[in-house]
Amino acid sequence: MIKVLFFAGIKEQAGRDVYMLDSSEMTVSELLAELEKTFSLQLPESLMVAVDEEYAEHDEVIKAGSTAALIPPVSGG
């Protein structure tokens, strides 16, 4: 299982803040495609993904037992 954490607008789109994905491993790109399909998400281009609290590239492999966090861009003012 891969634990996925949603924040801000992505959390609102998905209707939850945590999702457990039954997979032994997948790349960050595969994870994003799966989540877009499952939750009909519209993910921003500037979305950052952290795997086990480290920013990850789209070709990085996420293994079972890991936590992935989808971090949308933040704006301030």
C-alpha cells in the first residue's frame, strides 16, 4: 500500500485528505495518472510531490509502505 496525502485544492477535489493505494510500486507519474483517473482531479502543472518527506521527480519509484504528498502551489499576499 502507498499512502497518499492531499492538501488544499486537491484535497477539496478528491473529497478526502488521505487515500491508500493498493500498489507495490509505481512512479510518481503513474501515481498522478492513477489519481487523476480515480478522482477526476485537475492537477496544476506546478504541483510538487514529496515521497517520504523528500521532493520527488516524476520518474522516481514509490514503493509500498511509502507516503506520497501532493503539494499544490501556494500563493501569498
